[in-house]
Amino acid sequence: MHHHGYLWVGAKERFDQEALRRPPHPEPPPAGSKPELIQRYREVAAEFATVDLPPLETAYWLVKPRSLVRGTWGEAKDAAAWIGARVAEYAPRFASEGERCFIDLALLANSTAEKLSSGGDVSLGFYLERPSYLSLAVVTCSPNRTKPELACLVEQGETV
């Protein structure tokens, strides 16, 4: 088992483009559907796997370009430390002063490591100033528990 880390920061407006954050339906629209529906399906089918937006389901990071992987770890505690370091790095920019002051990084790292050790994925999101959004995720591979059919694109020890 190993873990891949992902980080996305961008305009909240872009993050809200949910159609590009969910995989296309396995079946295209039926013949005779409205042309705009067919066109939208084609756009989503073409863009979902390549767009850098965080997917609505964490495991779908595995279909994204491998260049989006920010790190790969064999140990859950190392992946959890990466999450903690990113939260600490971005905390001064959190939109909510309560979140800036309240986050217990040790508790976050421990709960993240526990979830990853059991084969789960971790996904966190924070509103930043301006309005921007920070999305952090760690996906577990070999295979992924929620989407075992998704192939792991980066193996442990490989450089990205």
C-alpha cells in the first residue's frame, strides 16, 4: 500500500465548476437528446481526466495526469506529515480566523495517518482569502478501497 498527495489552490469560482469535477456518466445521452446536452457530455468526457480541478470523489485523482501528484509515500505517517505541513503553510491565508487559530496539527496528522493506514483516502478543503480555495488530498493505492478498478498511475519509489 502507498499514498499519493494532491494539492490544488485556485479561485473559488473555478472550484465550483462541478460538472468538470465529476466523471462523465458511463452512458452518453441517448440519440435524439438536445444538442447542448450532447455537447456538454462530450466536453466533460474529454476534460474530466485532464483538468486539474479536484474531483468530487477523492479516488478519482487516480485518473488525473501524473504530473498533479505532489508526493508519493509508502508510510501513512509520512503522507499525514505532508498534509500537516501544507495546512500549516496555508493557515495564515485561511478566510476564517477561527480556522487559522484552532487547527490542532498534531491531531490532524494523527487522524490522517489513522485513516490512511486503514486504506482510506483523505480530502480536506479550506476557504482562503480573496475568495480562493485550497484542496488537499491523499489517495491510497494498491488498490484504492473505494474505487479498486482505478489503476494507480505512479508507483511507490517512482519520481514525479
